[in-house]
Amino acid sequence: MSKFDRYMLSQLMMLFGFFALVLVSVYWINRAVSLFDQLISDGQSAWVFLEFTALTLPNVIRLVLPVAAFVASVYVTNRLASESELVVMMATGFSPFQLARPVVYFGLAVTLMVAVLAHVLVPASRTKLAERRGEIAENVASRFLTEGTFLHPASGITFYIREISPRGELEDIFLTDARTPGRRTTYTADRALLVKSETGPKLVMFEGMAQTLATATASLSVTRFADFSYDLGALIGAAADRLPSVEELPTPVLLAASADSAAAYGTTEAAMLLEGHERIARPFLALVSALIGFATLLTGGFSRFGLWRQIALSVVLLVFVQFLANGATSLVARSSSAWPAIYLPVAAGLGIAAVLLALAGRARRVHHGLVAAVAS
């Protein structure tokens, strides 16, 4: 690697780190705000909130890194052009393709980062996040132990606790169960305890009364009890074996998808192939983004008025590549046999970058030819 390659690569990596940090922070904070409202309103602690936001971070980074690579490439190229460093390098005989070498190294480095995230870290974080969500869904205390508030944890259920004693006893309980059509049962008790069992959590009420109203006959039956056990496991849903989502599955399993394996995971063959091939193709969009940003600005020559038109064009081209990616995703989602289309946006993006570099080299040769003609 030449000195210029090392110099430009160091500039790209430094600016990439800065822009990635800024974009990840903005994206993450925006995601964390909604997550904070959801978890805190469910009675979760700040530690659970931090754990959840940390588990969402790998996917946020995966989405942001290609954008940061594009911004860094455009910024560094624009600065080198405005300071005439690219002019000097091209005057020494460097072609646009030679100048693009450090951008290729940079793009491949970012591609490797995104690939590690897509194949390893994101599936692992999604699996852990789904497990933690399941644990919290089964945590009855976080959903029911709220003082002085009428809760509706499920359709037809109303639950109220006046106070929770320091010993963990629930005082003055009100529970209405109207899930059975034509019948409404209201339980009241002086105190209650939450007890775990093999079949799920149970609410054990003491010194209370159960009033059952049959709406069809308008008859009311009252039963007083010294203690009564109410099954909360049926209310929150029994803990069943959870099938992993497509995003959690290993890449080899996704690429070897068949109708039988898709049925076993409760999904479709097209969805599995789509996820698997996207994990391979999408990281290369970081390389495409960096090259398009560099090549587009290189076609603009060296104007003292800046390269704003070329910057705008590079954004348009990147949007076009993303449009192709979205179209390919929709196509493969409808038909599993169309999975090669996932690689079309990467091929198109690299083709656009190559054409732009060739145009930049041609414009340079034409310019030098005119200068030589005038001089003669």
C-alpha cells in the first residue's frame, strides 16, 4: 500500500468512526425513548431498560455503518479535492481507478464489520432479546403488582390492589374475570400472595368472596372462602417452547432452507432464503456506498465553487441502489426461486461506480488533450 493509500485510508477510517458514532447515537436514542416508555410503564427497572437497549445496539450499528461509510467517503473526497490533493495525485499519473484503491480497502473493511454483525452478533442479540422478552412476559410481579391502579392485563380481566405490604402481601384485592361469555365472576379478598408452581403462577387469596353473575338468567351466586387459589398461568399464557424467528437462525440453516425446514420453524422457504442471502449481500452495500460517493465526486473535476451537484448526484444514486435492494427483497419474498435478485443491487452499484470512474478518467484525458493542443 502506497503512502497516499495509507494517508487516505486513515482519513476515511477516522471520519467513518466519527460519523458512525454520531449516527448510531441518534438512531439509538430515538429507539431508546420508545423502549423506555414501554418498559417503564410495565414496571421494569432501569437495569432492564439498559439491557434491552444494549441488545438492540448490534442491529442499529448494522443499519448505520453503510450510511456512515458513504458520508465519510463523500466528506474526505470533497476535502481532498478542495485542498487540491487529488489534483496533485492525478498530475503525477494516478488514474481514477488507482485513486479508488484506498476507498476499496476502506469499503471492504466496513463490509467485514457489517458481515460479522449480520452473521453473528445480530442473530445472537435477537435471540437473547426474545428470551428476555419471554421472561418478562412471564414475570407476573411486573404486570400485576401495581398499587392503586386498575389494570387490564388481558381482555375481560380487571385487577386492582390497594396496597402492597413490606412483606410482599397484597392487601384489598379486586379481580373481575369476564372472559367466559354469559358469566362474570368478581373476586374480592382482604389479602393475597403470589405463589409459583409447576403449572404457572397462582394468586392465593385469603378471607374473600367470589360473586358469579349469569347474565342470561340475571342470577347472582355468592361464595365466601377462607382461602382460594386463582390460576394466573392461564391468564398470561403457559410457557411454551418458543420457535426461533428467521432473524435468529444461523446463516447455514437459512441457506439450506426447504419446505420441510421452513414448516418446522413456522415460516416460509422464501423468508428463510431471503434472510440468508441478504446477510451475504447487504454487507457489500457498504463498499458500494463508499465507491459511489468517491467516484461521483471525482467526475466533477476541481471547481472552486465546490462539488455540491456531484454530492447531490451521489445521494440520488445511493437512493437508486437502495430502491433496487427494496425491490429485490419484495421479489424474493414472493418467490423463493428469485433469490439471485438479492445480489443485483450490489452488482448494479459496483457497475455504477466503475462507469463513474471510467468517465472521470476520460474527462481527465480530454482535459489534458485540450491543454496540450492550446499549448502547441
